[in-house]
Amino acid sequence: MMAFLDASGVDRNGKAMQEATVQLMDKSGRNGLVSVSVFTGQHSSFGPHLLFGDEIRSFGIPYTEFKTNYEFPIFELNEDELELSIKGNNYEFSIKNLRLD
């Protein structure tokens, strides 16, 4: 996740929580813009994580918060497309085009 945040221009030494918008694509091919709070957390025991708005549930994703220190989800970065895939039990989606507010 850190490589995705860095490549997207998130300043990890700036604010701990930054508001952004991303394009989300679910495994069925649906996509749309969703709001996300990016917690850089590089100096905390929580590590970086993403907190999405409730609109993510309209894509069939049961959770709004995804932390790197959890066993699930699994984060995979497609560096060519700058796309971050997030996979867990009963959900799979990817995000790209992170735009800070």
C-alpha cells in the first residue's frame, strides 16, 4: 500500500489523515468514484490504512476500513497501471486515480 500512496502523491510526513477520491472497480466490472480517508500512519503501530465512505457498500463490499496490519485484506499493486487490488473473504476490488482533496 505504501508504494501506491507514494506514487499517488500522498505526503506521508504531512497530515496523518488526508481526504481523497478514488476510482473503485469491483470484480464484476462495476466502477465509480468513492471518497476515502487515507491514514498514512507510518509512525504508528496501526500502519497505513484506508477508510472509505459508506458508498463502498453499494459495490457489495461489506467493510469500509482496510488496514495493512490485518491478516486480511491482501494488498497487491499493479505498478504499470498504478492500481491497488484489495482482496479478502467475500470481497475483491481495486482502486486507482487517487486524488487528494
